Amino acid sequence: MTKADQSLPMPSPSSIRERVIVAVWFLSATIVVYGSLTPLPMTPPDVPFADKLLHFLAYCWLAALPMFLQRRAWGILAPPLAVMALGIVLEIGQLYVPGRTFSLSDMAANGAGVLVGTISGNILKPWIGGR
């Protein structure tokens, strides 16, 4: 190591944690977008309500992750509103994908997931190490 290398500051653990959360969120959002816009649904057809459960869990996860990054109370609404907007846009996008259909019940499951994820993320934030 050179002297210049030794003077570089190490990223703080919270900075690393935040980067990991952001990376996991973007990966998760990419999976949700892909799954939503794939021509064939990814749920088994013989499992009742599997589609709604997947919608609920996916949007719960997407809404909970940003809660661990929130620093100010006033900023708490932006991530859930953005995740809800993503769900609406993807549901409308399914109108143009062969084999997929627009569904208000899917949007309701998305919204319920966003609500539960936002609340859960805020409750779990102290244990996850959020601010």
C-alpha cells in the first residue's frame, strides 16, 4: 500500500448498509417489473389467491426497504407513493402484454402490501439499524 492509499477514508458501516439496501431494492424492483410484464404469469394456476399473495408480498417488500433509509419524518410518504405509482403503471402496462390482464384486485393487493410494508418498515427500523 502506498501512503496515498492509506489516507483514503473507509466507508462507514451505515454507508455500506445504505448502499446494500438501495442495491437490494433496485434488484427487487427489477424482478417485480420483469414478473409483471412477462407474457406468462409466474404463479401456479391451481393455487388459490397465489397471484394476490405475490402482489401483496412484493409490494410489501418494496415499500419496507426504503423505510430503513428515512432520516426525516416528512420524507416518509415519498417512497410508498412511488412504489404505489410503480404498481399502477405496471398494471396498466399489462394491458399491452399478451397473456396478461389489467386487474383492480391486483392493484388492491399492491396497495395493501405498500401499506403493510410502510408500517412494518417503520416498526422494524430501530432493529435493522435505520435512523
